[in-house]
Amino acid sequence: MDQQANRLLSDITIIDLTRVLSGPFATMWLGEMGANVIKVEIPGTGDESRKNPVFVNGISSFFITENRNKRSITLNMKSEEGKELLKELVKKGDVLVENFRPDVMERLSLSYEKLAEVNPRLIYCSISGFGSYGPYTKRPAYDVVSQAMGGIMSVTGEKGGEPLKVGTSIGDIAGGMNAIIGILAALHYREVTGRGQRVETSLTDSVIALMQPENNRYFVTGKVTPRTGNHYPANCPYGTYHAKDDVFMIGCGKDDLFAKLCEKVLERPELAKDERYSTISARVAHYDEVGEILENWAADYTAEEVVEKLLANGIPASPILSIAEISKDPHFAGARQMFPKIDQPGVGEFTVTAVPIKFSGAEVSPQRPCPALGEHNEEIYGGMLGLSPEKISELKEKGVI
Amino acid sequence: MDQQANRLLSDITIIDLTRVLSGPFATMWLGEMGANVIKVEIPGTGDESRKNPVFVNGISSFFITENRNKRSITLNMKSEEGKELLKELVKKGDVLVENFRPDVMERLSLSYEKLAEVNPRLIYCSISGFGSYGPYTKRPAYDVVSQAMGGIMSVTGEKGGEPLKVGTSIGDIAGGMNAIIGILAALHYREVTGRGQRVETSLTDSVIALMQPENNRYFVTGKVTPRTGNHYPANCPYGTYHAKDDVFMIGCGKDDLFAKLCEKVLERPELAKDERYSTISARVAHYDEVGEILENWAADYTAEEVVEKLLANGIPASPILSIAEISKDPHFAGARQMFPKIDQPGVGEFTVTAVPIKFSGAEVSPQRPCPALGEHNEEIYGGMLGLSPEKISELKEKGVI
């Protein structure tokens, strides 16, 4: 947690009004890339996700995960003095990020237009469930709603089964990633033009954009991609199959790979010449038989052994891993350093998931632990805005901060 | 497709060596944000995904979708003259993106180090299955392998069922999004320091990063999040339920929302006071009974009617949509303009999926249709590098371009 290292965004100050997941995730990554992130929270309660389980020593581990790299100040933006303080912060900031419901900032008279008056270079980024305009703009939106309406559930699930959601908050995370892309692109444009602007993304639009290869198939054929579990209707063997103890993934689409599979792994070279299996379309026509041949062979080995044998012969394959294995894996945890530790006050050593991008000329790693509510009021209001200790005490007493 | 509009990245030239999905997707979005993308392809064959189905008038619709906004040149990077030409392009470029297997560019003597010698401001971005170092770096990696090893399959699927892949190429797309983030952050850093650098991401690391809320839960509890279909073990009713014709999603986690559901929608206010249902933990303990109550009611209505009734009473709910509905939806297709059309030579009007980020001060929209193989050889080699028509003919005859 070396704050002095060369960092990509160390000249950028972010005023972070976000709560829960999509927004905090975005500013956490920006912080990991070096940005100076000031998290602005409601006095007394703070970001509601401070109450999200699972707790460690009374602190929300969810909150720690998504709010490292930030300093926290409290601010009541409903009060007149609070609004003025926000504008002072905006004058010194480069980026403001918010993920309130679309009309909240307008009702507070803190819309982009108002804030751009005090800082025309401001980049103002909004993240919401459905975006700031359009018929659904006021609908409540959770991650599950963005998954349901964005199309990803319609193509996920067993063959013949019901639509399934993805087991992580893919709408929130993709929305956060798009907010980062939008902010960085707007920063570049500001460098060129000198002007800030408003940037917005929505969770549901973000899910729709994840679906572009499937969307394309629909636009061209008029047919919705059916749910097919782990298999592809147009290739074989390509998907998951059973070994003795567990399932494994194989991607053996090409004919020359299949010939190698038959000869070197199954030790049944005649199969590759059998007209039922020699071409992709023949194997697809005999999908179940190919699966039976493969699983009969694999029944003698563990999934780990199967994958080893396939990889040794150049056939794409992998185990299905969970975080229990990934977090101990020599590649992911070791070489790729995907799980750095932070030193969290009140908790101790705490493992997080890294930004999955490596830079040869800059350090990307946790800068700070997650802050206590209002921990940096003195530092920011005193140091950055220059308010006296008396003024800060007064603001506290009035409930402004 | 107005090339004169204010665009975020119109001062940036990208030398794009990528193929198939993750890389082409990344440069396609960068092109949509205005970058000048020069797609470098193998003479004669080009990007292998030019052969990916589904075809429209003989052209791969997959390829069009991921390669709009680019110009195409051909280049044989194995020839000495080809390497020199690539270096001339790199001198004029800002960013190079490649998604070969990790050792390919080194074997061609076109590693970051070599190219940084001719242009120290170059940002060189690599995307691969497992990254350029670590024990698995040489493993073959497809999207399905990144899903299998990144953990997302382990948490996706029915309760008690097998791990399931996400129905879109989430590893490829997330890897592409991380490449964009890396490139934009490095551009900012170059603006500050004057220096380029190497950036890299991997499909599998990208999937692991999507999983951070679930990873956190494991790090804190030591337990892997189980597969639970569309439901959450800790909240109720929160997930999908059946109406007369179809399933719908409801997110009615809080007690006050549940009370409203009972009173206003189910018209059974006594249920909210029943100690079996009055609190989240009580409802979780009676999960199946709550589901039965809800589905008994919903059996009289279509999913659309159910969602309408729930939303009218402020209870988060949604239908499960597929692209068939999304692409005709007044919000997504109408207001949010998620499906712009390009005019593709040889095809005509062709629908694509937009970048899901809106900018108030810059236009983000398709710039160009997708190019034919080598379509812009004269324009780039002649115009940008200043080669004579004779030299270009000679290079073509020798198979260098």
C-alpha cells in the first residue's frame, strides 16, 4: 500500500457519491489505479452497504471489498451549507460519480448543469438501473432486474430448462466497468478540448452490450439463441462432460484435434475415420454418442487427470474451479497475484480481488484500507477546503457533516 | 456514421493486430468512441473470424459486428519487410493491441521492448487466455475455459445442479472491456509522463475479477457460494416465480415492501402480520410457502400483467426478456438507442449493439462499416506511410501485404 508509487491516475480527484455496488466498485478500481477518491456519505448512517453481511469484527466485509482506496467524509447534501460544501469539493475535483435514482441530484439542485457552472472541466458520471431518460428511467432496478431485462438470463440455463441468472452481480459489475471506461474516455477528451461533460451508463444497457454476439445472431437469423447448458449446438465435443469425480470442460471443435483425441488420448484411432465422427457436422449429428464415448473413457479418471491428459496432447480442456481452488492456485493466486491483501484497521489482514490489468510502467495495487464513516472529515474539509477546526466543529454540530 | 463529429478519441491511432472476439471487440468500441483503428490482417486469409457463421450475402455477420469502425490492411509480419512496415505503422500510432498466444510477438521479434525502441510513447496492449506469464500462460484458452477456470460457472446453475456457463462469451467481452480500461488509463498516464507502456489483461483474470463479491464471501467465511438458481438463500421473495404463461422476477426483500405486496397486490394484508412471513428471516424459513402463495396468486395473470401490478405498487419486478423483445422495446431500442444500424457494403442495413455509455459532449456511434480484407492498403500504405503506388504493387506481388 505504497502511496508514493508511480500511479496511473494520481493527478485525478474523484468526488464519489455512490452507494452499494456498481458505483463503489468503479471508484474502487479507479482508486487502485491511483485516483484520489473522496467518498461522500450521509452523516450518521453512511453508505447503506456498511450494513451488508458478511461482517468481520462488526465491519461489513462487502463494504471493505468495494471501498478500499477511498477516504470518507460525511455530508448532508439536503442542507444549503451541504450543497455549498459539495460545490467547493467539485471545484477542486476532476470527476463526480453518483448512482442515485435518476431524479435525485436534480431535486437537490446538484445536477450536472449546476455543478458544471462551478467547474466546467468536471466529468460527471451517473450510473443507474435504466439510465436517466426513457420510459423505464424511474423503475426500481437491482442487479437481478438488469439481468432479467438485459437478455443474459434468456440464454443462460440448461437445455429445455428455465432462464437462469448469472451467479455474480454481472449487471452491477459491467455497469461499473462501463462507468470507468466512460470516465477515462472523458478525461482524455478533456485533455484535448479543455471541457468536461456528463457521462452515463445503466446496468441494463450494460448487460445488453455483453450480449452482442447473441444479439447479432438474432438480428441476422430472427431466432433467439436457445438455452443449451454447457454445450453448443454447432460443435462437438465442446462443453462439459463427466469424469469419475467431477465434470470437466473440453473444447475439441476442430477435426484435427478430434483425430488427435481419438489417437493419443482415447487410443481409438479408428473413431476419427468413422464417418459418424470424422467431421464437425457428423459429430454434431451424433452428439450423444460422442459424449458416451468420451465419458466411458473419462469414467476411469478424475477430472484433474482427464484435463492433464487432454492438455498434454494439445486439446483445450480445463477443470471447473471455484474460488476455493482459484484462491490457492499457483497461477492465479501465485504468478498473477489476483488476491492481494490489505491491512484493515479493526480487522487485520483482509484478502481482496485485484484489478485484472497489468501495467509495465505503473503500479496498480491497493492504496488504502476502507475508511470509517467520516474518518477524513478533518483531512478533507480542513486540509483540502481550508476550513478552520471551529468551522468543522460547527458543521458537525449542525449535522451538515 | 458522421466521421466529422466531435469524438472522444479522434486523435488516437490504433494498430490492431487482434483476431476473433476479445481484441476486435475492444478496438471496435474504441473505434466507436472515435479512434482511428487500423486492422492488420494476414494477406489472403485475414482474421479467421471472417469465416465465422452466420453469413449474410457471404459475409460473416459475426465479423461485421465486431469489426465495424476499422480500416483493414494486409501484412505478413513473418517477412522482414513486413516487420519493417509494422514498425513504420507503430511510429505513427499511439496504441498497438494484440491477442496472439503470449509468445507469438516475441518470436516475431515484435515484442513490446522492440517496438518501444521505435516509439517510446507506444501503448502496447496484450489480451490472452491466461496472461503472458505464470504456469498456465501457454495453455489454449477459449471463452469457455476462462469461464470454467475463473469461477463464474461454479456459482451459476440450479440448486443441486451442475455448474453452468453464462450464455454469452463473458470471458472474451470482460477481457475486451479490461483492455479498453487499460489502454485509456495508460493514455492518461502518457499525457502526464510522456511515456508509453505495456498493458496486459487475460480472459481468466477478467472472469475472476467479475466474481469479487462472491470471492469476498469465500475469503471471509471459508465457504463457496452455492449454486441457487435464481434465488438467494438469505432473502425472500427475491428471484423468479411462475405466472400463467411465463416466469417473472421479483425483488421484494424488505419487510415494508412485503407488507405492501400483501396488502395492495395479493389483497391479503393478514399475511404480512403472520409470524411465518413478517420478517426476512421468517420468510426465508418458509421459502417454499411464500413461493406457493405468490404463485397461486400469479397463476391468474400473465407475467406481463404480474409485473405491471407489482411495479404499480412500487415493488421491484421485471419480465425475463430476450433480444426478440429487447430489440423492439420502446425503452432500450427507442429511448436508449441501443441498436444502431450501419450501412454495410454488400449487405445493406445491418443492426449492431451500441456502446452502452452516453456522453453529453461527444458523439459515440458507428463510424464506418466493417472493411473488406486489405480494403485500405492504398489509403494507409500510400497515404499514411507515403509509399508509392509502385512500391505498394511490389509489396503485394511479394506477398508482404
